[in-house]
Amino acid sequence: MSAPLLDVQNLSVRFRTRDGIVHALDRVGFSIERRESLALVGESGSGKSVSAFAVMGLLGPAAEVTASRIALDDTDLTGGDPAALQRVRGARVAMVFQNARAALNPIRTIGRQLMDVITRHHGIKGPAARNAALDALAQVRIPDPAGRFEAYPFEISGGMCQRVMIAIALACQPELLIADEPTTGLDVTTQAAIMDLIDALADARGMATLLITHDLGLARDHCGRIAVMHAGHIVETGQTEALFAAPAHPYTAGLIAATPTEVSSLAALSPIEGGLPDLRQALPPCRFSARCARKSKVCGEAPLPRTALSDSHVVACHHPAVLTKTRALA
Amino acid sequence: MSAALDISHLEKHFPTKTGLLHAVDGVTLSIAAGESVGLVGESGCGKSTLARVVARLIDSTSGRITCAGADIGAIPARRFGTTAHRARIQVVFQDPTDSLNPHLRAQDSILDPLKRLRGDLSREARRRRVREVAAQCGLPEALLDRYPHQLSGGQKARVGIARALAVEPQILILDEPTSALDVSVQAVILHLLAELRARLGISYLFVSHDLNVVRLVCDRVAVMYLGKIVELAPTEALFTAPQHPYTAALLDAIPGKARRHPRLEGEPSSPIAPDPNVCRFAGRCPRGSELCRSAAPNLAPHAPGHRVACHHPLGTSATMVAP
């Protein structure tokens, strides 16, 4: 097997704050193959966005990032070398952010913002850049691209803003698109259209995607593989169908049971007890143990094991639900 | 069942530079005692405006709102808060952080409506009521001394619900009560709301853009599109056999569900001075015809308890075929 497109190993992030050190990420590892779509799923504060920002070198000076390996194809990004990241960002890895209207520059027209990216990375200027920008707008199916070219972000709808941001992200034919909650705040019908668009463009260009979302249903629809995060740990990674059919980590099972799409009645909707632990405190090896029904003495003492249930299904738990699987399905 | 709330031909228009914006355009809806009615639609469809008019936070342009026999729509909104009717309809707002006064402890937030509306109670009786309603909402007494910033999202949501329930309302207007919460907390709050309704026998108008949540907690669902209710049906019927093409498209857009219908194209037409003789959904509708552009459909009975405003409803098959 060839090397993955993006390989991240033992990524840890700590933030220095006035109230102490926040251990936001603890030895997180994931990889994305070419053309693959991976979802990072978890509740707010679980470290999904921090993972992506750390890989892209977008965290501020308060963040202390360490990793044993971050590599895009054969480009090593482990040390966070600004020049290397600068060459990669936008050109080879592009990002789409939550709340597109706020992420776009409010005082430049959308066409101008597209041209900026094209000029920066392809070195084309003037009418050629303008034509490339119009092409990019047409590709994200914005009606009347020439008319919208001169529009400011406040003049178009939230869904259109997100399309513009996707156009900007894709203008340089990246190999990997990181979409950070790209549809939060949009209506379901708009969300569906935006996600279909991302799927179609990724497919047409052979681009890999990393979707960051709190919505399990969205991850299920659009990603082949899912990594579930809790309090700065990746607790379970697996093929989407395998993960939904037999969640091995109690947190994954809890998330599924708490998601309205996945249950048939209110009685079947079960909350997850407790909340995320305070990441400033000293934490047990398993950060879920305080909320877990299956916890035992070993969870607070022994280092968290990583068990491979199949080639692609890995769980970080002392008591994964492997043996009880058949009973749960019956 | 007697109606706890009756809304008839309600309209709310806002003047804009380019004409009248028809935010709510002739809505008729009745909520029975103890019933939970969901109100769903995309942003800008007027569901929040409808909720605010019904909650008597803003005045309607025309139409009637009757609550327990009293015509509460006729009372100006700025005076409504001082009448005894205010205690009958209470609101739980969307963002539990933004809707709590940061300077008030949890108990003072819950006490506030009692002070304003239950002057007949003694200080001690009001304090007792605060503890009672907090316990009903699952708030431990130890948390009542805390300020909002010392509470978690779920706890703040409970304070917001306790505050609304303090004056023993008959109707609760819930405006996206869980949209700011994580799924694990959302599940807790949904269970709490269902339990409170069963125990207290109150009615809910549950405003949400999340169809999945509505499916779990509502008896009936009203789907709104550009100021009008386009479909009103028992929850089960709406989800298994939607009649309006818009409802079908909304259901299909829910992530994690198999897709049966084509995606909606385009964006809603303008709510400013809409043509009264054109269906609001025409132009975006996969089943639209000449008729839809010359006569707006009325909300007409389709089956018992099921009404739909469409010239070309989907029928029993629920599979959409281009006409």
C-alpha cells in the first residue's frame, strides 16, 4: 500500500491560559488516503477543529503543538516550518470554515477575493484571473456568475457565501479539502445542496476530504470512514457502516443513541451522562471513564490500549463492546 | 378536546423600503390542551415571527389569537406583560446563554416572572415556588445560587425552562430550545420537556428547524414556507406520507436518511409584496404547473387531521414523479 495522503501521528496540543494549561489534544493520530473522505466527529470541545488547525499550522502562539509525524504525501510538516506550510496551505490543502459570511472579507467583492487566491498561487493576473474566477464560481453552481462577481458577501445568502468559500478553496485544485462544520447554521435543504456539491467536486477531481462535524448523520451520509473524538482523544476509528453497525467504544454507542436521526422514538433517545472533563486537570488515561458505564479499576490506571477489531476498525478502550456485539444486535 | 390556543387568519407584515414584507401571511392553527405542535421551516419562513406574535412579544397586523376564551391578540404587546394573561403563555428562548440575565443568579431569574405576575403570593410562597419548579426541571438546589456563567449549557437550558414554568402557564412557546446544545445534552432536555408536558398537562408550540427533534416530541407538525402553513398533519402521517413537495424535500434533506426525491433547486422567492395569486413554492417546485402560477392553493383537508396547500399533492405513493 502506498503512503497515505495525510498522515498524522501522536499529535498533542496544549494551550497556555490564565487558568492553567489546557490539554486539548493528547496523542491524536489519523490518516487520509487519496480520494478518501474521513469525518472527525464529536461534541463541542472534543478537539475536532483543533486537530485540523494544528495540522495546518493555524493555531496561535498560545498553542504548543507536538507531533511525531505530520506529513502531506512526501512533504514533511512535522516541525511546523512556516515556509513549508505556506506552500501547502491553499495550494495543496484548502480549508472551508464554519460561518462563511464571517470568514469572507466583508469589504472586498467575492470575485476579487477569488482572484486574490488565483493570483497568489497561480501567478495569473488581470482578465485571465478574472476568467478563472468566473469559472470557479460556475463550478460551485452559483447562478449568474458574472452578475455575482461584483457582489459583496452581505449581498448574498448564507448558502451562496458557503459556495463562494468552496470556490475559493477549490480554485487551486487542492489534493485535500478540510471542511470545518461547513453547513452549521445553514438550513437542511441548503446543507444538503452544499454537501452534494462538495461530494461531486471531490469525486470529479479525485480530491480527499476531511469533514469536521458534530452531526453523525451528516458524517454517515458523506464519509466512508469516521473518527470519533472525545476530550482530545480519538476513541474509535472505523468504516462508517461498521462503526454504526457495531460501535465498540461506549462513547460512540452513546453518541449514536443520543442522535435523533438514529432512533425511532423519544424513549429510545438516551443521553450520555456527565459532561466533558476539565482538560486543565490531571486526567486518567481514559478521559471518558468518568462518564462510562463500563469503567473498571483498570481504566484509571493502565495506559489506554488501542485495539484493532479489523484492518480499519480501531478502538481505544479497555472494555470495547466486541463480545457483547451479538447480544446488542439481537 | 378544547383548544388551549386558537390562532386565526393571523398576519404580520413589516414595512420595508421596497414594499410590505409578509412574514406571517394568514396562519390559522389551533393547539389543544396538553398537545405539542411542531412548527418547522427554513430560516426566513416566518416561524419565529409567528412564535413571537403568538407569544405576544410583538403585535400582529391582523387576525385573532384566543387563549382560554380570551382574545389576547387585541391587547397591545407592550401592555401584555402587565396583564394576567402573560402567565398563561410563556416562552423558552433559543440560546440559553443569551436569554438569561448575566447579573442574576439562577434563582433570581426564575423568581423574576413570579415577582411581576404573582404579587398576590407572599415572599416566602414565591421562594417556595422557585425551589419547587427548579426541582421539577432537575436543577439541584445547590446550583440556584450560581450565575449563568457558572452553569453548563444544559443547566442554563433548565433555568430557562424553569423560569417559563414558574408562573404555571398553559402554553409554552419553545423557540429552538435545543439548537445550541450538544446532542448528549439535547437528549436530556428533550426527555425533560416530554416529562413536564405529561406531568403538567401543558401545551407546546415547538418551533424548530430540526425535523428529527420535532418528530420525537410533537403530536402534530405544521410546515411553514414563506409566511404560510403549507402542510399540517399528525407527526406520523407527515413523516411517512408527506403530501406537499416542500415537506418531502425537507424530509429528504435530513442527513442519514435514504433519498427519495430530487434536491430542491434555487432559493425561496421574495417575501416582499408576494403575488397573492401565485403559489409561494412555484418556481422551486418540481411539480409546479401553470395552475400554480395563476391560483394560490389553500390549506385544504387531505385526510382526517391532515391538511395540505398544494394543487399537486404527492398522494399515497409519496414518490415524486415529474408531471
